[in-house]
Amino acid sequence: MALMASGAWPTDGAAPVTVACELVGAGVDLGGRAVLRGLDLSIACGEYHVLLGPSGSGKTTLLRAIAGLVPLAAGEIRLDGVVVSSTATHISPERRGVGFVFQSLALWPHMSVEQHLGFVLRQSGMGAADRSRRAAAAIDRFRLGGKERRRPSELSGGEQQRLALARALVLEPRCLLLDEPLGAVDEALRAELAAELAALPRERSICVLHVTHDQREGLSLADRVCVLREGRIEQTATPEQLVNYPATEFVASFVGKHSVLDGEIACGKLVTPIGQVDAAGRPDGKVKYAVSAEHVALDADGATARITARHWDGTRWMLTVTGAGFELRIAAPQGAAVGSSVRVRLVALPWILG
């Protein structure tokens, strides 16, 4: 029975959505240490949801808790409105209707492609005719035709990834969990597989929860992103909201690559070491603000800074510049060299934190 969300994504006048996976105050303890604490998260059917966070923030543990591989110490996990984990309830992994692609893929080296799929289907108790139909459809969907009798060692990296996805989806789960699914493939193959992953939620009416360390990958795939830090949720938002309107200093520096600086609002102006801009309607007082490359520009009348680093961000060259009381990232002009002096000025109102 599906649960109709109250206040679930999307909001503000949009029609209610069916929540496929929901965590309510969920906590996990491992080895006597709290790894996840008080998580509240709803993932809609048809939604591609990405988990970001530094190493050790609890991303993989969250997937494992949803899959039923670790118990809860507090709260609940609901799938299609049914409590599958709580301090009093623990439905076994095979009965949850969840598919899981592990970071290591965890393919069985002695089994062929068709044996991988056949084993999963037999474990479900499905009849022979349905098993054959499901296996054939999965082999066709993930372009493994002609390779049915090959073992993992005889498959390319991309084919191994597709086999892991086919195995996870052959039982048509309502929720697919992906732990760094693209981490071990080259750039060209990563783009191809990412496009296939992005199509899955709406193609199959499932929710996808994808853990990655690659922020560009995650932001490009996600409908929404959840940022974890030390087992707690810092912010859940669309990629655009997350980058442009970070809720906390941590999100601003971790995801948006903003510089978080100290300033002051006085008489409708944000006053900073790199200039001032209009901040009409904001109360006077000291503030922290998040500055991205779009908020600053090189200007002969700006604050003096020195270029301390230069790097390619995937679309353009960026500079790191350091001055009195600030360090910023800014788009690199032609010929800019590390060690040279520049002048920078604030040209747009940055995001005021808090």
C-alpha cells in the first residue's frame, strides 16, 4: 500500500507524490558508535536521489540500513508505507523489494550472466516461465545478449556494471540502491552508464538512491540531493538550490565550493573586504556569506589579491586568489599565472547564511 506524502517533494502547490522510501528519526549504531543520527528523509517514486558527503559521513551505512543489512537503533524505515525497520521490527533483506548494486559489484565469479539472474529469480520462488521471461528482458534491457554464458572475468568493465544492475533489477524492486556505481569505469563509459541510470526511475517507476563521491556526477543525475555530515543531514534540496542557496556553512564549502567569509550588513549594504553590494531589506549586523565565482570579478578598483592556484573545473579554468581576510575562486582570464597580483571586487549579492 503506497503512502501519500504530506509535504514530500515536490512542494508549493504541486500534486502529492507517492513516497517509495521514508526514514523517520532513523539512527544506526555500529561498534558502539552512532553512525547515523535522527535522519528524516522521503524519496518519491520516480525520483533519482543522490547522497553526498565526506568519507565517514554515513552514506553507505544509510544504504545498508534501507536494504536491511544493518539494524536500526532508533526511528523507522518505511518502504511503500510499510515499516520494514524499527527498534521492534526488522524485515529481512530478501523480503524488502530492494535492489542493491554494491561498490565492489559483488558478482559471483563462478556464475555466468544467465546463472546470476537465474539464481536471484529462483530464490524468489518464481515459476520457470516467469523466470525465463524476466531473465530475457533483463538481458535485453542491459545489452548483454550473446554473453549469457560468460562469467564476470570474461566481461568488460561496462558489461560487469550492467550485469550488476540487471541482477539488482530483475525482481523489479520499488527501490534501487547504488553505492558508487560508476567509480571503477573510465570517463567515456561513465557518461554512457550515467545516461542509462538516469532513465531508470521513470522507466520503471522506482526510486533510486545513489551514493557518490563525484559531486559533478551526483548533481548532474539527481532530482534531489541529500548532504550528510557525521551521520546527520545538513541539507536536502534540488541540485540548483543546493549550489546556489546552501543552508549551512558546511554545505556552502563542500558542495557549492563557495568561500564562506565574514561581513556586516549596514544601512542596506553588505560590507565585505572585497567591496559592498546592495542588501536591501536585510537587518543590520554581522553575517557570514557564501561567495561563488559568479559573485566576484576582476576589477582595477577591487581589493588586492595574489593568485595562489590555477585549476580546470571541468568546464573552465579557475583561479584561487588570496587577499587580506579572504580566499576566493574566480574564473581565470587569459594569461593569468600563479603568483601574480590581481584585484577582485564583489559584483553580486552572495548567499547570506543563517
